[in-house]
Amino acid sequence: MIIRGVGMERSMMWGERLVLLSQSHVAAVTTSRIPCQASGNNRWILANIPFLTPLLQPGEDCEVMPQVRLEIKTSVCQVEVELVPVVEIFNQWCDKAWWSPCLKQWPSQEKAECVKSIGFSLMACSSFHWQLNFSQAEYMVMEGIDEDGGCRKTCFQVLRQMKEDVWCPGNRPIITSQHLKMVLFWTCKKYPHAKDWKNFTVSFLCLVRKLHKCVSQHFLRHYFVDGNNMFQYVSINDLDAIAQKLTLFLENPGLCWT
């Protein structure tokens, strides 16, 4: 379910999009509805909602609890989609996200302000926990990331394909696309100039080395939530196995291009 909202501490505004859940779950969510005093339209807000706590950081050990599973058949393959309740918070940045890139060279101050204006969201997990989610902010950072003619997005796409096919295959991979985005963002911050992303091979291997370092050290800092280790609850043995695969690749990357 998607509930659009402004001012998470105060209330949540009903939005236009709503994924239908079971009747019992809807009843548990819509326990308190009052007219919205700030608008002349007949809109409603949710108030006094106790289930919004506790709040988990991205990557914390909390199993996402999908409410609806869909199987969509395309001309290429069958895609499985999981729909989960998400509360979207607009026009304000999360207090727990100490992200202040405006003094850095990447991203630009204009881009950073645009990203923060989008807001963030809360994704429902099991045991009535809610997890911070920055998927819209991540999308905005990726949007126009190669306006300077670089190859960042291409490097990311190849990195993701290698992860899926070689380093971490399977339906429930240890390394996810979100992990790879964090690797990309941190690498872009370290190498902010267009000249650093002109040569695909050099740039791609730079990303792989960053991923290898994070996996080997069992530490991947979230880009928006400083100090949050996205590998905190990942098995060390699994990470070491992936690190070994990355080591073999870096020793002879040419084998994968043949």
C-alpha cells in the first residue's frame, strides 16, 4: 500500500494510489481518520498511528513482508513482483539521514537540493517495523548522472549483470542492486570529474575494486545515512565467498571479456 504524506510526525495524507490489502490489515492501518483541516477539499488524514515505531535503518535485520505477490508474463520472461506497504514523505528530508553533499563536488548543489526535496519513504517490514527507504532519492541521483558524457550508468549496468551472472547469482542474492548503487555513489563522490569516467574499462574496474574492498571489509556505508553499515546483518562467510570471486576477477579481468 502506498500512502502519500507530508509531515510524518504529525499526520499522513491519503494519496491517489492504493494497493488493496486484506480486510484485516486495512482495518489495522486505518484506525483513526479525521478530516484534513488544511484543505478545503474533502480529503482525509491519518492521525495517532502507533504502528510507525520502531524505525529501522536501511539494511537492518528486518524481513520485508510483502502483502501481494504478482506474476507478470512478458514477451521475454515471467516477472515476479512483490507489493509492500510504503509511506511516502514529501518535501522534507529524514532527520536520521545526515546527508550534506552540498559542499562536495558531486553531486552538484542543485542536484542535492532536488534530491532532498523529493523526501523519503517508510517500507513496512515484519513485526510491525518500518524501514527507511530512499529509492526515489536514489532514482533522482541516477537521473542524468552522465550528463557530462561519462560512462557511470553503463559501468553500473555491467556491474549489476556480472553480479547476477557470476559473483552472486540466484533469486535471493547477498549483494543486491541497492548495494551496487551505494558503491557507485561513493565512487562518484571520490571521483567527481568527467575525465574520471571517460574510459569504460578503467572506470568499471574502479567500481569492482570499490565493491571488493567493501565486501572484504564487511562494511558498506549507506550513502544517505552516515554510519549505517548495509552489510551488518549479512553472513560473513557469504561475503568472504563473494570477495574471493571478486579477487579472482581482478587478478585476470580479461577472462570475462572473452
